[in-house]
Amino acid sequence: MSKDLRIKSHVFDEATRAPNRAMLRAVGLTDQSFKQPMIGIASTWSEVTPCNIHLNRLAEKAKEGVVKKGATGMIFNSITVSDGISMGTQGMRYSLPSRDVIADSIETVIQAENLDAYVAIGGCDKNIPGCMIAISRTDVPAIFVYGGTIAPGYRNGEKLDIVSVFEGVGKHNNGDLSDEELHGIECAACPGAGSCGGMYTANTMASAVEAMGMSLPGSSSNPAESKEKYRDVTRAGEAVYHLLEREIYPKDIMTKAAFENAITVVMALGGSTNAVLHLLAIANTLDVDITMDDFDRLQKKVPHLADLKPSGKYVMEDLFKVGGVPAVMKLLLKHGYLHEDCLTVTGKTVKENLAEFPDLKEGQDIIRPFDNPYRETGPLVILKGNLAPRGAVAKVSGVKVTCHRGPARVFESEKAATEAVMNNEIHSGDCLIIRGVGPKGGPGMPEMLSISAILVGKGLGEKVALLTDGRFSGGTHGLVVGHIAPEAMDFGLIAVVKENDEITIDSVTQELTLHVDEKEIKERFALWKRPPLYQRGVLGKYAHSVSCSSKGAVTDLFENV
């Protein structure tokens, strides 16, 4: 450790530090500890979800790595909620706000305790962007470690995951699946610790963070219950010490070029629509100029190569077995799709890191070659039009329909819309709208995996368009459009769509249009009354502070101050 390196935990002189040391002696620190850097391990361990149930053991391994390098390790926790468990309930409104609660809590501990650096460990969907927003705010060296993907479940030789259960509900309602079969799928789908297994939001964001250079190479694809995952966290504890030693900070790594690498990997892997929201939020925190236009530009350039769930057949563990995210990045680098000189948490460049990893295994068919891509352009398409002047996001992987025009079927809640679907009141050709569920209106911008999966299970996944100012899970596939901005609560046009209005969704022209003339629209708004914002608790604070989804739905963008 350089002698002239300023250590935050040593900012006080000997006399004034005595009370601080007295408190810390009670938790096991010694005279030797006070001479060392104090490095935090921010863990999102919890028993409320399989994504995080093993993270306490990973945090202990990270601390071992820190101590091995001669620093003092200090584990602390943040919260987590499970999107999969809250899906389809009122609890889903707390999912996106939990991202910001996680960021706020980690920032608070790091700054209040004057920690010198830290390792952040996350599992479930909002842990990863929450940790990364905190890392972006706290100007100390840091590394993110992903808790890892869950293993697939098996039943009757079929590979299962959590989305299999959601889609099973639709099949059951359609009469295509018995009670016994649905229960069997439920019991087999999630066999142990780890985050949902397909290229859903957790695996998408973990891959993006690795591509950005903020995780050690291989971390995003190493499964939760593997020896490689335990090596990840120990090595991360050692590596963060080296970052402190070399004075490498998150802002040195997370440049615009690094964000472009992240977006490129997300497009190639067929990642979640939530990646748009979360990467915008992280970039906003760093004042890095990333907008929806950057996603649009790279979507047109980067092919979709991965045959991964929800639109494909493989899961993250399968990708791990053929080389993982490093092998995919190596392929992208070879074809000129990545910025090779970006700095990473290893202290090396992207190119230097990837030189140490093997290519994709021969004979694999999870990642397709460039001359036979899953799709010639990326699957996350930015749509605009009078219904979404600030943009909306459609995930078109596996969707054969490129243009859909049909009548609006309008609902003010997912519950009401789901009841209509289950009662066979929604028909082929319809445009099913769920509105008033954006960041402010939800509040909390809930995901719509339940209803989208039910539509797929009923055979309507590409016959009914599902549009919302809310979000979709990374497990969603089908003809879906989310993040419609501005949202209804912000006087977006979606607020005044009426039953049977004609709507066009076109992924080729990137159009999202309500076919109602301007005069009629003005008359509708003249009669429309904005619902009151939520007033109390976490959701009330969120509703009053959150920005538009087109800016990442962040809670500290005070444009009117």
C-alpha cells in the first residue's frame, strides 16, 4: 500500500479517533486493524428468495480475500425482495423502488463508516443495478460479484425454470395442463440457490456489469452453487485491495465506451428489457452520456446470437459449460464489436482479460456464428410515435410478427386485465393496454410477467399485443411493449386511449402509433383528471421523486429544483 495514499478510515488524528476505535474494538478490531484499510462487503443476503439465500457464505469468502491481502474486512447487509414471488401481486410495486433502497443503504453505510473500498454482492434482479448505482455514487474503489444463476429444474426429461410455471398457469387455464401436472412443474422448477436461470434480468445485468469491466471475468456466468463462484468472491476481495492500492475508481472504468460494451453484450445475448432502464440509471448517476438513442444505435448494429430462454431453449448454466460470458465477449471482440482498451477491475483492459480465456467450445449451438445469427439485429427495439414520444421498449427475440394493428382493450390494472384474459374476453388481434402503472402511477412500475406468460400459455403470445407504461420481467416473451413514456401519470397519451381505438406497433419502422386525430386527443385530455399521487411510505416517497423511465426511473434527478 502506497504510504501517501489517503485512506478514508484514517481521516482522524490519534486523539480524536479514540472514541471511534473504542466502538470498533467491541466488534473485534485490534491495534493492527486500525493500521489497515477498512474494506466493506455489502451483502444482499436474505432468506426470502433463492437468488440470495447463499450470499452470506459468499460474503464470508469475500472477507477472507480482503483479510488475506492485509486489510480489515467488514460485512454489512442491504435488503432484497423477490420479483418472482411478488409477481402478479400488489407487492410487485415495491420491486423497482427496492433498487433505490439498496443503492441508498449501501451508499449510507460506506459514507457514514468512512470505508475505503468494498465488494458488493447481489443476486436477485434489483440487487445488481442497486449495487451498481451505489458504486457509482461512492467514490471509492469497488467490485461487484454476482451470486450466480440457479441450476435448471427437470421433470419428465424437460428442462424447467420459473417461467415454466407462469406459462403453465396459462396452459392450465386453457385446459391443456392438469392440476397434477401444474403442481409437478411447480415443485421441480427451482431446485436450489441462485437467480432465475434464463437470460432474464439478473443474468442480463450480471453479464452487462461484467462486460462493463466492473466484475471479474467469468463472474456473471459462474453458477451459484459452483466452486467457481466461491473463487469469484475470494478473488474479488483480493482484487478490490489492488484497486485501492492502484487508486482505480469506478469512474475510471465505467466510461461511455464501457457502457457501449455492456449494451453490445446485452443485445448479443438477447437480454431483458430491464437492461435499458437500469443501464440508463447507472449512467445517469455517473453523468455518463447514455440515452435511449444509444440503445437504438447499437440495436441496429449488433446481432442477436444466443439461443437462451425465454425465447430460446438454453439457460445460463448451459452457457457457462461452453465458455460463459468471457467466450461470448471474445467472439464479439474478434469481430470488432467491443472497445478493447476499456479498463476493468482487474487493472487490465478488456482485451488483456479475454486473452486469458478460451474460445467457445466447438460443437456448441447456444451461441450462433455471425453468419447465422438468431436475428441480424439486436432484440431490444426502441419504439417511438405519438403514443411514446420519449420512447418505449419492445423485446422481439423469437417473435415472428413484425407489425400488429388492432383495437385497444384498456385496463387500469394488471389484475383486471388478467381476469379478462382468463375469462377468454381478449381475442387474437387485440392490443391489450395496462396503464397507470408507470414509475409514478404504479407507483413503482410493476412487471407484467404473470399476464404475459398466461397469454403465451393460452397460445396468444404473438396474437395479442400487450402494451404498458409499466415493465416486463426478463422472463417475458411475446408481442410486448413496455416503458411507454411519458407514462399516464405524466400526461402521456396512453392515459386517454379508449376502448377500440386503433393502434399500430411496428418493430421494423419502430413505430408506436395511436390512430386518433389531434383534435380528439385534446378534447379527451380536457376531460381527463390526473389521479392523485401516492402520499405515504416508501411508495409515496418514490412516486414524488422518481424520474421518467426514459431516464432510468432514478430518484435523484431533481430537474425542477
